[in-house]
Amino acid sequence: MLIDEVNAGRSAARRVSICLGVAAAFLSVVVRAKAADAPAETAPPIFTDAGTATDPITDYFLHWYDRVHEAQATQPHWMTPIATVTPRLEEEIRYDQQFQVLGTGAQIANFDGGKGLELIPTTMNEILINAPAYEERTIKSPAQGFADWNFLTIKQRIVSAPEDKGNYILTTFVGVQAPMLGSPFTNKAWVVTPTLAGGKGWGDFDVQATVGTPIPTSHVSVIGNSLVTNVALQYHFAEYFWPELEFNDTYWFNGLRGHRNQLFLTPGIVFGRFALGGGLKGIIGIGYQFAVMPSPVVLSPALTPTYNHAWLLTSRVAF
């Protein structure tokens, strides 16, 4: 038993090391890219006599941060909440960690939380390219493997205004999740999730919210159709402090959890944005999530809520 626990710990440590190594490698690329975005004398584009770039692809990447800065200047500057997906367009790399306790007594460590790279390719769009989360269940029914992979999300900003011009935003996005067949944590179905997201700010206080409906392409009688709603109440003070309270709700219309409602409350705080040099900014946050519905826990035919409570950790580098 002790040897198994040691091996599991080493396995988890290796995965965290790999994630941090990938993040470090990516950040080195970002730093070089930021350097290339310096004034023309340090990174001159290739121009014709007419003064226009000869290569549109080169021109596109040389002006990448011009679009990023324009996109972020024309929207509110709130902090991305811990659990709720922000309607804002962000450019960052993100790693999350979760420690869940289930109603069965089992515990699950979730590595990465399905986060990854977020890019702003146009002034109105964001693309999220996520890594699959890796999960380890202990205490009861031990198992480990990748969770289903929410590998791609595309945001389309509809309308927005910064703090001095209305302080609001409305965005739509769609996420695609692939089944990780062979994993003990898979739903065995592709899932497409269209979502509407919005937010409004009043001075240092803001509300960000999303409403979406995951649509499984198979095994609907098991997974079910649901409505997922998240609301984050956030306050900002002393430059680096962003305390928040989130409401994370799921209602299932059918499936094994049909006509059940799962509601989590998530108090937490995010710290940032700390200047790291080279235009990079560091962000960290912690939250405690606990279920208030249903109570008591329903064990059959499907565990509801999916877990009782969890610690949520988030780390990000914006660029």
C-alpha cells in the first residue's frame, strides 16, 4: 500500500513537472515574440517600395499584438473568475488544479482542469486550445486516467465597452469535447457546448455570467441534456485583489440525473496582474467550492452532486 502511494505521488509529480516544463517552454517563445513586437528598428518587416508588407502571413504575425491591445482596450478589464468562463477576450497560458471530495468518500485530484493556451487572433475573437485534464481517484474505487478532452473553444465577442464607456460585454462561444476512450473517467461521447456570456460593471464591482447547454452526440439517455449557468460576483481593490463569489448551477432535463439540480457556491480570491517583465503578467487564485443542492447526496442511479466540495487553484500568465 505504501509503495503504491509513493508511486502514485511520483506519477503525479512527473505530470506536474511536465506541465510546468511545457509552460516554461511556451513562455520563452512568448518572450521572444514580444521582443519581435518591439519598434521597427529591432524587428523590421519586409516592405515593398510602396510601403506595404510583401508577405501577408508575416504581416499578420508582426501585428499580432496590435490586435490584442485593440481587443483588450475596447472591453472591460475585469479579472477572469476561478470557475466561470469570462466573456472577455484573454491572451494567456493557464494551469488549474482541483482537489475534489465525492459523496461516496472517494477523492479526486484533477491536474490542469482542462486549461491551456488562450489566444486573440482577431479583435473580436478568442481561441482556447486546452490540454486534457488528468485525474486520480483514491480512497474508494481507485483509478487514474485522462478526463474527456475539451480541446477547443472559440469565442465571438458581440459588443463591449471599457469602464469609461459603459463597462459591459456580451459574447458567445462554442466548445468541443472529445471522449478519451479507454479512460475510467470518459462519457464515451463527443459533446458540443454553445454558450452565451455577458457581464456588467459598476465601479470596482462587476458581474460575469454564462449560460450554456452541453449537447452530447451519443449516450444521451445516460449523460442527459442539461442547462449550465454560472454567475460570478467580483470586487476589485488595492490594485491586485479580486475577491469573488460564484454560483455554479447545472439542471438535467433527462438522462440518469434527469430533473435534478446541482448547485455549487464558490467563494474565492484572485491576485494579480503582477508584472513579470517583457509584457508578461502573473495571476494566481484560490477558491473553495461546495455543493448546496441536492441535499442530501443522491447516490443512485448517478452520483448527484458530482462531488461534495473541492479546493480550486488557478495560475496564469497573461501576455
